[in-house]
Amino acid sequence: MNDDALLAALGERIASLAPELVELRRDLHAHPELSRDETRTTAEVARTLQAAGVAVRRLPGTGLVADVGSPEPAYRVALRADMDALPVRERSGLEFASTHQGVCHACGHDVHTTALVGAVVALQGVQHALVERGIAVRAVFQAAEEVMPGGAVDAIAAGVLEGVDSIFAVHCDPSIDVGQVGLREGALTAACDQIAVALHGRGGHTSRPQLTEDLVFALAKVVTDVPAALGRRLDPRTGAALVWGQINAGRVANVIPSTGECRGTLRMLDAESWLTVGPLLDEIVHGVVSPYGAQAKIERLKGVPPVVNTGDGISAFRRAALASALTPVPTSQSLGGEDFSWYLAQCTGAMARLGTRTPGGPTYDLHQGDLVVDERAVALGARLMATVAVVRGLDARRAEIPEGHR
């Protein structure tokens, strides 16, 4: 089997698997599990892979790893999928909507997981051809991408990158049509931290604010003034965005509380500024609350650096997309955070954006309960993942063969 025949065989195998993959995706979608609680998801993935003859290794807690291809490879490619859902109520109206109240796959991780299952099963079907070419593929089904610190840190600590030369992943993008793949060399996502500001002071009666530290007023100033001041103290090219998602203070209309808190995320396009922004953030918060006599405590939970796609990784994705009857399209850097960045900090590779929008249909948003995915993306994602692994392995193999002997 030559290289072109190998890629064609992968496509044929995944096409035949498509109905089963949709069924698996619907099952995972109906039974979402939160970060580090992906017990059923892990079991279903393991069962499906083992039924196809693929050996699996469980990761500590939840998640698993599967290896196919050469046992002594010249080149090993890793493929990663995340499995966790979000604490969001589903509003899609789908027949297979979440059966777990207040939890749903609002970020498409059910699609990521199923696509990787399909890729692994298809690759197992061409095991002999992979061994001939000295290519191995490691599938990493990772837990807890949606929390900080992300499950990528745990997976790396468990050794998933040992012996890995490149790693690839896809992420659903409901702003891109199904059949298209968004590609970008360089930074694809942003650095992201969780920020919490807690204020303390004397509470009291709302009729006598002068005898208190008016925590609600001071908290309101933090919410509005800190992002504004940060935007003036940082180079605009850092792309910093401090956005609050939670504010808590008080319970009664006529009582000034003694504590209050706001929580949000700080996202930055520039990785170097992200590493050094902590002292500036502290200075600004304390400066904002000082006139009101409140005491502030700032907690910054460092999350993830940007996902930075390497040139060879994007090149492999582009050729894999074309070989998979997918159309590569340019995409821009977003302020979203992704813990796939931790893998790319240790080896070459890339993340692509998998189109999930039905052409002419509505554009949904991630992390919203009404998200609907065009299910053709499941098999297309599986084919793209399997193909990019083989393409990258073939590239490495050709690079080792002298020019006159290729």
C-alpha cells in the first residue's frame, strides 16, 4: 500500500464508521460529566476502543491513553481530545440533550472525543501500514480542560508526552462552516487567568455610609475602574481583557455588608506581558479601593499560556485537510484559553478549528446552552485527526531519507 492508498483507506474506514460515531457522540452528549468526574465518558471510550482491538491505559483519576502503530517507531505523533462538559443548562431542544440537570457539552468536547475515537479505530485498521513506515500514534483523552489548572498538566505529569515528537488537536468552531478547517500559524488563543478580588471593611446601616467602608460602592469601583486602568497601564498590543463574571456582596437592601467579592478572567494575547502583569494588577486594585478605606485581597490563579501553533504543524494540518476533502480557511487569534498550550510548550504541533456550522444556518456561541453542532463534523474531525497523524509521520520519514533515494 503506497502513501496515497493509505490515506484513502483511512477515509474509507472513517466513512464506514460515521453512523457509529454519531451514535457515540449522541450518547456522550446526553451524559455529560464535569471536569475530573468524566468516569462514564472514560469507560465508554475505553469500551469502544477495546472492542476494536485497541489497548488502552487509564490515566490517574479520569482519562486514558491509547497507542497504535509501530511499537518501536521512528516517529510518534500524539492526538489529543478533551472530555469534560460545563456547568451550563442545555437549551438546544435536541432529542439527545443532556440528561444531567445543569450540565451540558456547551463547548463541543463530545465531538472532540468522538472524533478521536474514530481516528484511533481507523488507524488501528491500517496498523500494518503504520508499522511498515515506523509511525506510531498516541491518543490522549484528557480530563478537565475547562478548569484551572487544566487536566493537560496532569496528563503530562502522567507521561503522555514521553517519546512524542508532535501533537495535534482540533476544537469545534461554530462560526466556521462544516467542511472547513480554520488554520493559523503562531498564537491561536490567549493566556488566561482566573482573578478574584475580595474586599473587607466595617459594615453598617445604609443611612450612615460615612461610618463604614462602603464595600458595595468600593466593589463597584473595582468592577469598572480596574479594567479601565489596566487598559491604560498596559501596551494595547498585549490585548488584555479583564472581564468579570461573578459579583457577590450583601443580602439586605438597607445593610452595608462587611465583605464583598468579584471574580473574572484576565486574558492576554501577549505571553510575556502575562508573565509579569501580577504586580501591576495588585497596585491598581489597591489604588482603586484605598479612598474608601476597604482592604483588598487579590487572588490570581494562573491558568494557561497561549496556544502557539508551529509552522510544521500547520503545514501538516493543511495537507491533511486537503487530503480529507476539507477546505483550509484562515482564522484569527482569539481571547479564549486552552490548556493544549501546555503540550505545545514541550513539543511541536498545532490545533485546528473544526467547522461545525451548517452552511446558511445560525451561528452559535461556545459555552452557551443552545449550542448545536452539524453532526457531519464528527466524521470529518475523525478523518482530519487520523490523516494529520499519518501526514506528519510521513513528513518525518521523508526528511530522514537522502534526496536521491526518495
